[in-house]
Amino acid sequence: MTTDLLYHEMFTKHVMSPGHPERPERLISAMKHIQETGLLEESKVKLIEATPANLDLVHSIHEKQYIDMVKAKSDAGGGYFTMDTAVNKYTYDAAMLAAGAGTLAMDRIIEGVSKNAYVLCRPPGHHAEYDRAFGFCFINNVAIAAKHLIQRHGIQRVLIVDYDAHHGNGTQNAFYANNQVLYIGLHQDGRTLFPGSGFPDEIGSGEGRGYNVNLAMYPGAGDKSYDIAFSEIVEKIGESFSPEFVLVSCGFDGHFSDPLTVLGLTTSGMAMMNSRLNSMAKKLCEGKIAFFLEGGYDLDIVGKCSRNIIEELSDTDTTSYNDIHSESENCTQHTKELIDRLKDSLNDVHF
């Protein structure tokens, strides 16, 4: 079986404003780097054109009136939801295709047509709330994919790991009281970065208590801290949960060169996370895993990290780059203390 690369030209037609960091060139860079691998020509990776999401499924995650508003503003040629989140005439179609790309990827993996997938889409989705556009996002692609797995395919346990530098507030809120979805977010501390949420005490409610985990990383945290977080939290809790499918919101804005954040990851650090998530999926759920592009605003890094994901998923040697960065001892110590607090609060559920 091959790795699917979900894509559509419409994704590049959505533009919010001149010079906006969430711009079409992100996907152009990613596609350029992926094509340079030769994996598409070798048929180890298959390019799949996205199809629109089912509206009823979208309405299970988002208020109908809100989705109607996104369409109306797009049909009118454009409009703003927040100062940095706007539509043009292509946005609604692009957002529906982005969400549909995810559900198509789920179907193909579950049906055994492909082994795994990278959903290379925009607009991104993990900030989109039930009834509002937020943080460059309109429809929550990964949340809709998880709901589709549960509703359409009868999956009972979905693991979502979100390593975008910004907390995935929309994804967290969609499943906050749900124990069928385990959300683990690794992001820059919300006291220092948009959207100002994703703190360690946000662990879910009701049946979902313990199924929402936030690693709020100290500014400057890099490969060492993320390695510790994976060893002590992500892998241990993931194995305890025993997922039937793994979804990854991958944001490359945790890289030390990103213009919007102050984390310290390298491309090697991100490749390490991808490898360990893929290994987890192979061990726990027969390799059923899909990555969804979220953020990342250094165009070269988006390209390199996208290439690395495709290489990882297709069992190809991962390209190494020479970017080097080290974190301070304060970052490492903060991560260790954070993990101790999380273990205490989640001990009765996962440890």
C-alpha cells in the first residue's frame, strides 16, 4: 500500500490579505520539496485530489448558522471574522475541501486502499470553534476527521496529537467532555502566545476528564524538552489509551526560525516526533495514522518538514538538514516540572 498525499489546487486560492503569514506559498513550498523526493514518480506516494466534506458532518462540529456565514461572505467576495482571519471568494470552497480531504483520507486508510496519509491543506483548522472563525481557521479539519471515524467507521478511540506551537483550542473544545478522543497538545505556553489557552489544568470534564492533556512548553523549549515530553507523557498516555487511529495536527511553527513564535525545535526534532508517532501507530493500531497541516510560517521549514513527513510515512530515509539549536537549562527544568504536575493530575486515569 502507498502513502496518500491529499491536496487540491483550490487550497492555494484562499488568500486573507497581502503579506499575511498564512499564505498560499506555504503549500507551494511543501509541494516543491515533496516532488523533489521522487516518491510520487516511484508510486510510493499517491497524490489524491480532495473532495468536499459532507455538510451534515461539518454541522456536527460547527454551528450551521456560522458555516452559512462563511459561505455567504465568500459568495459576496470576501469579509473579515477577526482582524487577522478573513475570507475571499474561494475560502468556503477551500475550507470544505480541506475538511473533505481529511474524511477521504480516513476512508481510504480504513478500507485498506492506502496505509497512511498527509493532508496538505489550507486553510488550517485547529483554532476553529463551534461557532466562530479564529486564528486563521474556519473549519476544524482534524476534529471532523475524528468525528467521521467515530460516526462512519465505528472507531471508539481516536488519539489526536497536536504539536503546532499554538494551542489547538478548537480541537480541545470539540471533545472536552468526550472519552472517545484523547487530545494531547504540545505548544508554547499560552501566557506567552495566542490563543492564550491550553494550560496543564485543562484536563477535560465529565466523561472526558483525563482525556485532554496540555504540555504548555516554556519559551525556547526545543528538541530536548520535546524528547522528554514524548517519553514521559505522549507515548505512555498514548499506549494506555490504546487508540484505533492516530491523527496529528502538525504545525511547523515550533521551529526556532519561525517568525510568530519563540520555541526552539529543529527539523530533526520535528522528524523525531513524526517518527515516534508513526511507530506508535504501527504498534497500537496497525499503522493507521494521518497528518494534517496546521501552522508554520517559515516557507523553507514548511517545505523541509513536509518532505520529512512524506519520507517517514512512506518508509523512506528521512532527509537531514543542518539547522542546529539548543535550549537553556531553564527550559529543560520547566518541562520536567510540568511533566511531574501532569502525572499527578492524570495519575488515576493513565498512570
